[in-house]
Amino acid sequence: MAMRSKWHSFEMGACRLQPLGREMLDAVTFLEEGQGRIEALLDHYFFDPKTDAETAEPLLAVVLLELHVQVTIEEEIFLPAVDAIAQELGTSEAKRVRADLARLQHDLVSFCAAQLRGDATESSMRDLFRSTIRHIQDQRRLSFPVVRRWLDPEVRGELGHLLQTRRQALESEIHEALG
């Protein structure tokens, strides 16, 4: 049974956005889909015997871009919803997820900076990998169930659409920046 709460309109007002060329996914499903892509890329990078020096560099670039986009949409759109729900419930679950996201952002920025300096190591990539997996596991265990319980399907759909729209905008910005 979907519970209604004050999050029914969750600062989206009366605005009803239309799907952009694909079926609108609920917020949690959309984020799980993105996390699945990242997990598959990391598995390919670390564990696929076909990944060699020639394929590792472009694959790493894709991993880093996917992580950047995922972290950005979570921070800008999804975590404010989790924070609001957690505040209403009086729980600290959102703090844990936010701390994991901050650690992941730090590791992502640190790795990218090291890569630009030319001193990125396999160890620093593994740290980023561990932070990513820890964050994904915490979201699946902590924030996703709370959001599914406290936001009705329509609001999760609207939130999902906002996530999809922001992801598309970020992808366009990245494409323009790369020329």
C-alpha cells in the first residue's frame, strides 16, 4: 500500500513533465539502472581478461563519466528527497548515504586529479571502486526502501523524470565539452 505524505508534491508543484523519448522510470528504478551500468563497467574494467592496456584507458574514461553523471543527479535531485523523508521520520539513514556519497565524490575527484597529473595508480582506482560499491550497497539497503515506502508511485515517477532530464542535460554538456 502506497503511503501518502507531505512529499506527494515534493517541491515539484503542479508541473507535470513528459517523458523524453523513453518510458518514464520511477526514481529508484532509474538509479538502480544507472548503478547497474556502473557495476558492469567496473566488472569489465577489473575482471574481464579481455581488458588490456589498449582498452583499459577508454573504458576508464567511460566509468569516470558514468560515475560523474550518477553522483551529480543523486546529489542534486535524489538525496534532497531522502533527506526530507529522513528528517520527517527522525532517522539518520540519509546522513549515512550522504556521507558515502561525499566519500565517493572525494575519491572520484582525487582519482581524476591524479590521472591529470599522471600519477593515478591501480590502488587509487580500487579505492574508487570500493567507495562506489559501498555507496551502491548502502543506497539499496537504506535509501531505496525508504523512498519506495514513503513516496507514492506518481511522485517517484516525477522524481524519476527529473533524474532522467538532468542526466540527459549532463550528457549533452559533456558531449559539447568534448567537442
